[in-house]
Amino acid sequence: MHVGGMFLISINDMLIKSLSGGYSLHQLVLMRSLVGVFFTLFMLKMEGGFAVLRTGRPGLHLLRALLIVFANTSLYAAIVSMPLATATALYFASPLFVTLLSIPVLGERVGPRRFAAVGIGFAGVLTMMAPQLAGKGDIGWVMILPVMAAAGYACMAVLTRKLGATSRASALAIHLQVAFVIVSLGVWAVAGDGRFAEGTDNESVRFLLRAWVWPETGDLAAIAGLGVMSAVVGYLMTQAYRLSRASTVAPFEYVLLLYSLFWGWSIFGEWPEPTVFIGAAVIIAAGVYVFMREDRVKATRRT
């Protein structure tokens, strides 16, 4: 389930990067999410209909939805200015953030070994970022965007654990789709004419604020595909975290790097800097250790 979700996410990222030269990010997100809402409603019907949308924690559901909007916006703004695999590798900092956030949000205890692993993981992040931050102009601040996305995704994942005990996966998924629609419409109302993108050469800024245009006929199938994948991925990911231990699910996310390397090389002719591979190896090793250690500690407490 999770590996399939990662494959669809990689295709989603590749398509968005392919379409980024002619469309605004939030225009793509709006069209994708409108299709996504339609398919998510079918999943909602299978799990009990609109009755499962009832919740006693509307504020947490709203916060969770806005966090994933923030995470996606940050990540997609990054992938147009750097190789897909580089953005993906930096995004792998999310399990490290999850570990830290589980302390105040879930009341979990994190021992010195996991704290040390988290520190080593962030050293891997700095290994990837340092050459770019040292003097490559706009790419410097853009390198921070995937890390911001990782932090937002981690907050969302922790809230999913908290809310998943009482909410269906379809309900959690449709909240996300509706949030994307509302935020995208807001961006269109404020910046849809493209006036805020004038005078900038930064690819990420242009992608965020470019004027909205009527889609080309040949692009409609790709945009519709984004919507279908968005609905399926939202459901699969939520279901995976609801039904399985995080230590079981999270390591499978690292297969996304292989997919991103393939699409970046085959479609865009990209290949990351050597420091990206070094930093990614450190982050993945630290992340796997954190989740394995977490699983072992919980098993010990149950005995």
C-alpha cells in the first residue's frame, strides 16, 4: 500500500514539474483537487457516507489540512528550481521532525539515542544544503523550502496519528482536498492575474504567482490524472498510518528517492550533486534507526 503510494507521489511530482512552465502552482492544485474531491467522495460513501465527517475536533482537522497545504506548496515551489531527487532527499527530514513533535503533541518520551540519531540526520540535511547556501544566489533560500515542507508534513503526520483513532481515512482525505480547493481559490482571488510575478526571474516565485491561464487541451489528461492520484494517495497514506505502526510504514517512504532519481534523470536530464547522496544516506540511516528504536522501546514497555 505504502510503496504504491510513493510511486504515485513520484509521478505526481514529475507531472507538476513538467507543467510548471505554463501554469501557476495553485491553478494546478485547484484543478487537481476538484477531481480529487470527486473521487474521494466515492471512498467516503464506501466508509459510511457523510456521517463519518462528524467530529468533535474541527480545529485539529482544520490545522491538519492547512499544514499539508503548506507542505505541498513549499515542496512544489522547490522542485521547479532544483533536481527532483534533491528536493526529495531534503524532504526526508520529515521523520526527524515527527520524532521531535511526538514529544509535545503525543506525549511520547524520546531517549538520548533517538535524540542523537535526529541530530545526525539534521547534519545530513546541512551536508546537502551547505554548498548551495554558500553562494549560488537564489538557489540558497530555495534549498530551505523542502525542509519547511518536511516540517509541515511531520506536523500533519503527528496529527493524523492523533485523529486517526476516531476518524475514517476517507474523512481525513476529503478534508485535505477541500482545503486545497479553498486555499487555491483564495490565491486566485488575490494573485490570479499574475501581477505579483512581474519583474522576478526566480522560477519558484514565478510558479507560485504566475497568471492563471486556460489549460491547453493536451494538458487536461495530465491534470485529471493528478486529481485521481491525489485522491488515491491521500487515502492510501492516511490508511497506512491509521492501520500500521509508524516504524513499519515510514521506512517505505525512502523508496521515493529511487523514483525521483529515475524521473529526474529520464525526463528532465537531472542528476544531483554528490553531497546530496551523502546527505541522503545519513538522513535515511538516521530515520530508519529512529523508527526501529521507537518500535523497540514501545515493545519493551508493553512487556
